[in-house]
Amino acid sequence: MKDASPQTIYLADYTVPAYHVDSVHLTFQLHPTATRVTSKIAFRPNPESADRAFYLHGEHMKLISARIDGQPVDVSLTPDGLTADVPDAPFIWEAEVEIDPQSNTALEGLYLSNGMFCTQCEAEGFRRITYYPDRPDVMSVFTVRIMSDLPVLLSNGNPTDSGDGWAEWHDPWPKPAYLFALVAGDLVAHSDSFTTSEGRDVALNIYVRADDIDKCAFGMEALKASMVWDERVYGRAYDLDIFNIVAVDDFNMGAMENKGLNIFNSSAVLASPETATDANFERIEAIIAHEYFHNWTGNRITCRDWFQLCLKEGLTVFRDQQFTADTRDPAVARINDVNALRGRQFREDAGPLSHAVRPDSFVEINNFYTATIYEKGAEIIRMLMTILGEEDYYKGLTEYFDRHDGQAVTIEDFFACFGDDDPRLAGFSRWWHQSGTPHVTIEQAWQGSELTLTARQETPPSAQQQHKEALPIPLAVGLIDADGRDLTPTSVLMLNDTTQSWTIDTRTTTPAWRDTNASASDQQNSDASDAPTLSLNRGFAAPIILHADQSENDLLRLMAHDSDTFSAWEAGRTLALNTLGDMARGIKTPSDAYVDAWCLSLRSEDRAPAFRALASALPSTMDIATHLKSQGHTPDPQAIYDARETLSQQFAEAAQDSLQRLFAQHQVTQSYRPDAEQSGKRALCGRILGLITRLDGGAEAAKQHANADNMTSQLTALGCLIGTEHATKSLEAFYQQWAHERLVIDKWFGIQIGQAAPADASKVAKFLTEHEAFNVKNPNRFRATLGALAANTAGFHTAGGSGYALLADWLITLDGINPQTTARMTSAFETWAMWDSARGEKMRVEMKRILSTPNLSSDTTEMITRILG
Ligand code: PHE
Ligand code: ZN
């Protein structure tokens, strides 16, 4: 949020900083409403800059005094900073400012959370702490002195000295201001240690409030595992004597990679078996890894400017995905990644907020921490590895670390480390510059035993980018015979042009693909049932939307037999989408063959329970809506909801005879561990419990809810019970049991709204915003309530529009408190053009109402303006 009127910033306008900063000394006299920050900064003119103007960013602070080389200096204040006349030589800037952490509800800069001082500086929060050139290409060494009576005083780097009521920290690694952090509070530490491959002994701490000390052990194990992994896989060791993590209750995002002092949303680090679900544990492990991995991809090498955000985020997400795949089940990990990509990034890229992974302009950088920059950014790195092969990929990364350590760089710098003239990478950089998800249409034609595969790509125009070019797309394909055996290993065919064809002779002993010119017109689809089946986009090697028009027989074969586990899941998903789409349109009922295959896969002993849990789940209402839209139909959320209900009921009845047996067979009997094996079994039992509930009205689930000794089982049961006669009693009991655990109460809020039937969702949400435990200032609680409403697709999009109105009311309220979280949540409206015109119009009316709010933040203004188009 800026007080000045919003301005668009362009990548093309980048200029190098006018001054380098050689060192920064900061002193904090902490006080809830009047913290004094004194800074002593050594500036040096940058010989590479023609500009000698001296400009420092600064917002929401009172300047007490300013000196240059010890002499008081007159400064000119601007709405978001200051200027001053400075010597044409190195000089020392000193300033004292006063800031008010307590009234800082935006949670950017220095703020208070439950009596604890903490900071959030990415992207532009440091300018709320002191006057500074707050841009990532200004890197410096920081020394920080904190004065406070609070017992724990932390900053970046290594502790150098401390005494009664003060502590000093020094960070030897030059860093941009966005990686600065400070914490002061009445905290306790869960401590451990680690010796790096380079022989450095590192003290590890997770700092929390005393009540939470029993929720740190898992995070600590995840941290050590991440440290080992980054040494083993990328050859990167940690570089300070201490690594601290702090849990904070009020936080806009998941976590932040500040050098040596990661600050975490408590939901992203605190976990015990009683209070956290398997999904929470898995997320915590991934976020701890992600923030730790940033130490090299983000901190040691950082971004030149914020247009390069994907340089650190896309790469670091890819690294945390690799870590999860190595630590848990790789196929399950990939399915989860793809579900998230489709649910958030494909959706974003298909709507008015579509933007390139490296955008050319932005108004508010906070609005660009998007699924596109993170998740699609990660997919691009994955394709790089697929195209180059692992060896050349890691060679390129090593080159990147060697060449750019200590620098603030661009995507071009990164890409050059892989040899930008490598013919295998021709055109590849378009992936960073072009927005939109490519659609790839596959046609197959048989001539005798020869199969010709023709692929055609098209990326639909978007508002920001009308003309789209062909992208180099790695198509990972397999071919399986009627018995489900692989005829070929997975081959990566490079689709570089708009249309390309490949041919394979399936009768040779080792069939292999060869390039062909476009397919001849007299070729025909094979209708022989023993013809081999194509397995396409194995492992989801490319982030594309595939149109392959495969027959139900082919999909059933892939679902049952594909050696690529991801593709087996994908075939089941395609069948489900086709079936549910047709059901929602009222044109077809599920085929017996599909229902049988579904039951078989639920029971299949050859597949891991975690996989079976995923494969038996139906695509989300939003996924089905998107699918219908892509076929040219206007989706009806209520009809989709009803179709999902009908099909689930049909599955429950079809599998009825085996449900109790499967449920008993996969119960975990050992003591709780949040690992892949146990959580897979619990996930499968959770799916089965949902089906059983459809048949027994909730008796089994009520039993599990009452007896559960871990949160996964308890919450799964509670979710099943919503909508049954047991709901009220169980919800009440759950609340009484967990009223003192805020992260559990977030779940209690979320599940009632998330699982509510469409007609109830906004009523339940409204009721809960009036609950004594609702707190608009806490982002987690706000998201658990209004975010859960937006995620309940059929409930949010009820025809009357009550969901839209309720969300708009609350976004208007939140904007005056926390613009960043408000702006992020406006994306609930990004799908307005997908629905019928009545719904679309109601959504637009609510957005215009938000936009007409006096003093609306620039964050929210930018988002709504872009969504309205
Ligand atoms: N850089 C953080 C991460 O990805 C995310 C973040 C951005 C946190 C902005 C706070 C503010 O890991
Ligand atoms: Zn990150």
C-alpha cells in the first residue's frame, strides 16, 4: 500500500543503483508504539551509474534526525521517501526514525504479533523500518543492535555480543534489505545442531511461545533433512554458525527466507500428531525445505529486480518439489503438484490475471507472488531438466552458483549458465516471457503396424499478450500393449513447431519414434482392440492442456496398467472429468465399465494406498467447471455439485461389499508417524470413511471422531459428519476440546464452511464471522473463514450471489487493515467470465462495489481493476 497514487513500473526502465552500500549499522530501541531506529549506512557512488541523485525509500515513519558525515543535513521528504544533497564521494549517512509497530496491521515492516516484535521485509517492507535504497540489487553487510527487555532478541547472521537488555548480530554475507529480519519476544527454543559437509558446526533453533514447544520436533527433523539433501543433491552447504526459525501467528504468507532467521507463519512450522494433520506435516516439511533452499537460490544469489522473482521462487519451488519426491512417494508428490498447478496456476493463466512468469510490468509487487511465478516457474525448471537430462541440468546449476555467488542477477544470467546457444534449448526462454497455458491436440493414425502421432499446439491469446508463439514442449510418451506392458520406454518428443508428427513401427523388436512430415489423410484410427495405447505427457513433463480424445477403452487400459503412475492417475481423472461433465449436462450416466474400473482401482493391491486415495477422489467442482468451459459449455456449479454427489453415491453402493474390509485392512495400528506410508493408509481410510458415511449416515465416522488419537483421523471424521445428524454435536465437542489451540480452531472454521452444502455455505460463513473466535486481523483465521467460502465452489457461486456479497463485505473491511491479504483474496472473483452471465454480472457488481470504497489500497485497486479487465 502506498500513499502516493499507484504507478506502473516497467522492466525496460531498469537502471543500476546510483549508490552502493558498503555497510549498514542499525540500532533498535524497541517500544510497542514508538520504536526508535537509528541507521548508519556507508554509501559509495556507483561508477556504472550516470545518475547522481540520492534517493532513499521510506514510508510510515517519522524522521527524527539525519546527518551526512556527521553533519546535520536538510532532506526533502516525498510521499514514499526522501532526497538530499550528498558529496560526490563515499559518505556516511546517519538517521534516526520513529515507527509504531503496534498500529502496523498490514504486517509489513516491523509489527507486533501477540506481544512479539517481528519483521516482514519482502518485497518492500524494509522501507517501513528506516530510510534505505530498498531494492534487491543493493546488497550490503548488516550489523544490528537490538535493545529491549524481552528475553529473546534475534537478527540475521551470527550473534556477536549481548548484555542485559541488548544483543548484537552481524551478518557477514551481503544481502538486500528484503532479507533483513528482527525478532524480539518471550520465546523458548527447540534446539539442535548440524555439522555441514564442510565441517561447520551449526546451532539450530526453532523459537516459539512456551505453549508450542511440543510442536517443534517435526520441523527440526525436516530442517536437518533439508540441509543434508541440499548438500547431497546440489552440493550446497549452509554458511553461518546458526540457523534460526521463528513461528509467528500473524503472517500474510507461508514463511520467509530471511538470511539465517527464517520467519514462519505458525501454521507452516508447528505440528504435533494431536493438532496437525498428515497434510499439515507434509506442507510443513515442504515449506521448511523451501525456505532453507532459498539460502542458495535467493539469498547467496538474489534477484536484480522484482521482475526476476521467478529466478528465486520458481527454482526454489522446483527444488522443494524434488525434495518431497525424494523424501516421500514421487508419483504421489507429482500428482499433488499437478493438482495444485491446475487448481491455481492454470486457472490464473486462463483468466484476466494471466501474466508471464517473468512479467514486463507491475503496479504492486506484492500482487505478483502468484501461482504463475511460483508453480509455473517451477515447471519451467523441470522442463529444463527433462530436456537437458539430469547431468547437464546439475552442471548448469553448478555453473550458476560458481558464476553468480554474491550477485543480484536476471533470468538471462541464469539461462546463460546452461549454454544459451545449446540447440536443445532453442526458443526455450519463451516459456518465461509468454503467458497462457498451451493447448496441445494429439491425433493418432495407424497404417498397418505403424502409428503416426501428430501434435498441434496453440496458446490462446490473453488480454496482455495477443500474439502467442509456438513453445518448445517436451512430450513424454509411452506405448503400452493390450496386456498393459510397455512397448517402448518413455520417449521425450520435442514439439518445437506449431505442428509436428512422429511415426513408430510397433512390430519391430525395439520400436522407436522417428520424425515424419505431417500425417497423410488416408490414415485411420485403429479400432482394433488389441492395438497399443499411447500414454501421453507422462509425469506431466510439460505444463500443458492436452486434447487427445482417447477412447474409454484406452483410458481404462492406462488407468489399470500404465507403468507411469502419474499417467495411470491422469487416465482415471480424464475418465472422471468426461463422466462428470456429461452428468452435469444431463446427457449421460456413468458407464458400468468405468464404475467397475473405479472399484477395482480402490481395491488394487498393486498400487500404494496413497495413490489409491488420490485415484479414488473425484476432480474438484472447479476442475469440472474448467473442463466443461474448455469444451465450450457454460458450467453450472450446482449441477456439477449434484453430479459429484450422485457419482460418489453410486461408487459407495458399487463398492459396498468391500468397504468395511478395506477400512479395517488399512487402519494404522502402530503409533502415529506422519510419513508417506502411514499417511497414505490414513488417506485411503479417509476416502473409504466418506463412502461408508454415505451408506451408514455417519455412525462409523462419529465413532472415529470420538476415539481418534490424532488430528488426521479426527478431522477426516468431522469432515464426513458435516451434513449428517451427528454434525452439531461433533462440531461442539471438537470446539470444546480444542478451543485453546488456534491452529486447530482454524481447521474448525474451515471445515464447516468448506464442507457445507452449496445452499448453506455462505450462511455458515456469515455465522462464523460473528463467532467470538473470529478475528479479522489474523490472516490465518480470515482465510480459514472467507477463504474457505471462496474455495467451496458450488457454495460460493450460489445463484443468488450471497457468497459474493459476503466476501466483498469482508474484503472491504480487511482492506483498511491488511491490504496485502485483501488483494490476494480478490482472486476469488477471477473466474467471473467462466460462469453464466447472471453470475458473472453479480460478481462484477461486487467487485465494482469494492473498487468504489474510499481510500481503497493500491494493492486491491490493482487487482480488482485487472480482474474487471
Ligand atoms: N519469499 C517467501 C517464500 O517464498 C514468500 C513471501 C513473500 C513471504 C512475500 C512474505 C512476503 O518463500
Ligand atoms: Zn520462496
